[in-house]
Amino acid sequence: MKNIITFAGTNSKNSINKQLAVYASTLVENAEVTVLDLNDFELPLYGIDYEIEHGIPDNTYKFLEYIKSTDGIILSLAEHNGAYATVFKNIFDWMSRIDGKLWSDKPMLLMATSPGGRGGATVLEIAKGRFPYMGGNIVADFSLPSFNQNFSDGTMINQELKTQLLEAVKQFQKQL
């Protein structure tokens, strides 16, 4: 049995990206899933002065250990003003101070969703362009537009989009 982690790139308690990530993880067969919440890894804002004075916070090492010890990653990124949510960018920056290849070449299903019709497409493209330089092995990606019209009661209700997600999960699972 493979061990995967799933999380959303946000600290919203009612995150639609977390709902999507958790749902996608339930579609992976023969896997033990650990759901991470960025709220459990509170960190100060990254700054070189802070790092010099205080070092790298323990929560950075804890989160990075989850990445290093897993067989695969399912991540759904929230889009804030066309980019990563601050909380995600912050943990990403802190982890890069420990390991520049922080994703450790783990197979990754990278996703995004939003209430709007673009489904977080901008942040997804940013991540697809950046993560490979940081050890990201993106084996599949998926964007869910108009979350509230296409996802309800913990499941995808748009069958065409559900089929696309199932294909992405299948590609991800092959790489585990």
C-alpha cells in the first residue's frame, strides 16, 4: 500500500481547494492518505533577517518531512490575486531554505479550483512552470472551474469534469 499526502495551498478553514484535494485522494486505490492542513504548520513570514536571527522554524522541517516520506502528493492550490496564497508561498519559501528540490521528485497531482470560470488556471500555470525546478514531478494536473456549480456534498456533480479528474488520478496512481 502506498502512502500519499494531500493538502490545499491555503489556510482557509472552509477551503474549496481542500475539499477538492481530499476528494481526489479518495479516488486513489490502495493508498493510505494523510491530509495535511497548513494551519497546523504556522510559520512567521519568511525573511532572511528572521532566518539569521532565529533559524529555520521547526514546522518547516515537520512539513518537509511529510513530503520526503510520502510516495505521492495531491495538492490543490488556492489562487489569490492570480498567484499562490500567502500562506502557501511562505511555507514553500521556508522549505526551499532547507532543500532547493523540496518536492523530492515525488509524483504529484497538481490541481486548483475557484468559484470562477477559470478554476485557478493562473496559479496552476505558475506552479507548473516553477515546481519542476524545485524537484516537482507533476505527473497530472486538473483545474475545476465554477466550484459551486460542479461540486456538491463532497463529490463532483459535473460528469465530464469528473471523468477528467478520474483520468488525472489514474495517471498519478500509475506513477506511485
